[in-house]
Amino acid sequence: MSSKLSLGQQFARIQPADKLDKEAESSGLKRTMGLLALTFFSVGSIVGTGIFVILGEAVPKAGPAVLLAFVLAAVTCAFSAFSYAELAGSIPVSGSSYSYTYATLGEAIAWIVGWCLMLEYGVSVAAVAVGWGQYLNEFLATFGIRIPGAIANAPGQYTVSPGAAGDPACDGVTATGADLASFPAECTEVGVFNVPAVVVVVLCMFLLLRGASESATANTIMVFLKIGILLFFCLIAFTAFDPSNLEPFMPLGFAGVSAAAGQVFFSYIGFDAASTAGEEAKNAKRDLPRAIIFSLIIVTILYVLVTLAAIGARPWEQFEDAGAEAVLAGIAADVTGSSWAPALIALGAVISIFSVVLVVMYGQTRILFAMGRDGLLPKIFTKVNPRTQTPVANTLIVTGAIVILAAFIPLGQLAEATSIGTLFAFALVNFGVVALWRARPELERTFRVPLMPLFPIIGVIMCVYLILSLQLITWLVFTAWMLVGVAIYMFYGRRHSNAPAERPPQISDEAATENFRTRDMRPGAAVGIGLLIIIAIALGVNVLGGNHEFTAVGLVLWWLAILACVIGVVVIVNAIRVDNAAKKMVESGDLEGAATGIRKVILTLAIALVIPGILTVLAVRGNQTTPESAAAPLSIQPTQVQAQTGASGDD
């Protein structure tokens, strides 16, 4: 079939939502997960080691106002979470954003998203596993047990030798950020094979092979434990709470809050984990959207509580030299004067990593299952064990790949490249929710994004802003990964795809018009006009007020952004007129004209909002030269420890 289609037709093929729904019902996967299990699947994926290390890195950037940074990052995530929630309630299948884009934007884009998810899930879970040995050592040290560095680190990683502190030749080796490679060999231990990383991945594999229900139960227990440990930290820290530590609240201004928000944003990634369980949820249409939103709310409250407790117990100026990876444990030790409290915090990190590895491995196997079912990957990825009703081959293949990465490879910048894949997928999901509403308004939606299409477009713009923050090496790694993915798709995926050759016909004008009328686009359009006017004024004040020095290219970008905002306002006002005209057509019985007009309004509003938004981001990013803006945090999971004592990174 593929050979009869042009390349463009192959790229544009979609898997209709109805077809995906029917396949989900006969997939062989067992529906065992309720709302609690789904919510905790996402919470388990979000709350990894990020909160255990992120404060030490974020507080020095914003001071006590890091509280606002966590809230701002949560709001940023919320726009994409809303889009995931609507699509999960409309297309409750295992493929997450891959399946959503396949049903809305076409096969080529769906493959790109799926390939991005392979990078995000595969490399990030290996990066998480790499750090497990360090946190495990912190916990075991309470009992006088220690895993030697040679088998607790990946090759190229250094940790401090136990005798370094008493050796004059090793003076300074325990200092935060010390260059361990410059010290004598007896001062450091170099990794050869990361045994703990292999152990945690294999343990998760056995859990996944036992079944989704068992995996969900284990994850729920671990999530309760790690939330309990973080609340325990809050109780301890609040006993030493000093309100004066919150003054001045914003010592580094809003620029500091912004820089910290960019960093802590990656501690929220993982809210979409529930969407990979669409075919194993008892009531997917009802529970998936709730699980996505609830998980984000739970994590935001938890992060703000932990942050408030930590800052109240320790002046913000002291965070910078405290060692990022040990901040919570250090505060617990200072407040209690004991070794058991920090050991309990370290246990929380150990449990968190295990939970993240379990959930992310689960998600990757289900996305591979969906891609194999669509023909874009070999059919081996669709084989389900009839007894456990789990994709055994997927689990074994994923485990093998992750074990090799985690045991032998210092992940470094490769792990950091997971961020760009995540953000790229988020951006396309936001586009997808607009496209699906325009094409299939009759689909049941158990959750609806507010202020459509404004919120999804803001989600796109937020993702673009963060993507432009990433370093050059991240772009190079991502480009290389995508070239490999394109080659696989061109030589295998497009030839074996089982997507229909033609897109399904649009629903009748009567049905389309009736469903379109259930959602009013004008509130989102009105708010969009207000935002564009505010942005245009702010940009104009900066350009004409002489507050900044601009390069020639920068100045052009700023004027283009201002012009795009003005044009956007005009276009949106005209779109509102078209929408009003469409309503009159309905009253006069011209349903064909009404449906066409409303579809035009949806597309016009999206374009009128996204172009000024992206140009504004390009203008603002191009005019930022601070280190924070040039090198925003990249990794969504903890990477290997290199020239430091202990794991570092964020979730």
C-alpha cells in the first residue's frame, strides 16, 4: 500500500481516533488501574531525585523567591498538562503523545514524537539508575556499609576515597565541586561497572514482567513512602523555622525567579506518565485527565511545602556552598543533630529513583507497543504474554538497552538531551489538541482545555522558550538522534505502516456545527487580544526607551515581534467577526458555511497567537546574555557525578 502513495501522502497519514480506540479494546493488555494508581503513576514519575537536589542549585539564583519559581514552573507545565488531559480523555490509548499526534498531525510528526520519547524515556531512566549507587551509599553509610566506587559508578565517574579526608595529599578533595581528577589516585575511586544501576533496572524489569497491576501497586506504595519522607523533612525543618530567613523575599529580582523557574521546571516533567497507561486503566476516559491534573497539583503543593520548610530552616545565602545533592539531608542533620534523620532522607532518594525507573520503563514499553501495533516498528514489540498480559519482549529489550547505557556509559550531555525531546513532544501535543478539536469536534471529551485555543498556544510558546535555552551540544546530540530516527522511518516505518491510505472524511456539517457550538472560542480570543497588546507595549517601551543595547539582528527581531502582535490583534478581531457570522449562518440554516467558518476561525486564532508569541520569544532570548539564560538546566533526570562527591541533577 505504501508504494502506491506519494511521500507527502505517507507523511500525512493518520490513525483515526476511532481506530485507535477499537485497537485499544482488543490489545490484550489488562485494565486494572483505577484513579489512585494512575495518579500515583504520574506522581511517581515526577518526584524523583529532583526535589532532593534542586534546592541547592535553584535557591542561590532566586533567594526565598524560589517559592515563586516552583509555582511559575508548575503554571508553565499546566498549559501542556491541560492539553494532555483533553487528549487522554479523547484518545485513551497506550502511546501517549505519540498516539495523540498520530491521530491529529500525521504519521511523520507522530514518528518524530515517538522517537523523541525513546530518547526521553530510554536515556533519562538510564541516567536516573546511574545515580542510584551514590544515594544508596549515603543510606548504607548509616550502618557502616559502603559500596566501592569502582562498582558504584559508571566508567569516567569519580568519587571520594574513604581515606581521602585523613590524607594530606588529598587536601581539598571533599570540597564541593573539587576537580577529583587532579588528585592522586589514592584520593579517588574511578568507576568500572555500575552494579547498583544494573540491579535497580533488573529489579524493575521483574516487577514489570509480573504485570501492570503488581507494578502499579508497588509504585503506589513507593510514592506513599517518598511523600511521607518529604513530609517528615517538612515537620523537622518547620521546628527550626525562622521567618527572618524569608527577608528580603526577592533579593535577586524577577530575573532570578525566572532563572530558577527554568531550572525547577524539569522537576515537574513526568505528569504525562499516566497517559502511557491508557489501555490498562479501568475507566480511561474519566480517570486519565483527572490523574494528570491531580498529579501536578499534588506535586506542586509538596514542592512548595518542602521549599518553604528548607528556606525557613536555613538562610538562603548558605545554600550555595552546602552541596546541592545533600541540602535536605544537611538541613535534617543540622536541625536534629543526628545521623538517622539524614539517612531517612537518603532513603527517600533511593525509593524515589526506584519509583522513577519503574514508571519510566513501563511507559517506554507501552509506547513501543503502540508504535509496533501501528507497523512503524517490528511486530515483536506487540507480543503480549497471555498469562501476565504484559509485553515481555518490549520489557526485555528495553531492559537490555538501559542496562548497557547505565552500566558502562557516563551519560553527561546525552542525558541532558532528553530535555529537548520532552519539550518538543509537549509542543506538538499542544498543537494536536487544537487540530483534533478542529477536525473531530464530535469526539467525547471528558476534560476540556480552558480558553481554547489560547492555552494550548501558550503551552507551545513556553516549550519553545525553554528549547531555545538549551546548549549547543544538546542540539547536536538531538540532531544526530533525529537523523538516526528519520533513517529508520524512511527505510522501515513508512513501508510497514498500517495507517489508512486516506484520511477519514469529515463529519457532516450539521454534526460539526452542533458540536462546535458547545465550545465558545471568543473568551480565549479576547484574552489573547489583551495579551498581544500588553506584549506589544512592553516590547515597544524596551526598544524606544533605550533600556537595552541591541544588535542589528536583535533590533529587527524586536520590531518584527511588535509588528506581529499588532497584526495578530487585527487578525483575531476579524476572526471574531467570522465567528459571529457563522452563528448567524446557523440561524439561517447554512450549516456548511457555518462549519467552514468555525474551522477557519480555530486555525486563524491559533496562527494569530503562535506567530507573535514565537517572535517575542526569539526577540527576548536573543537579547539575553546572562549565564543563566545562556545555559539553562538541561537534564530532566540526575546525570552521572563527575568531579563531584555525590549524584547531581534534577528530575
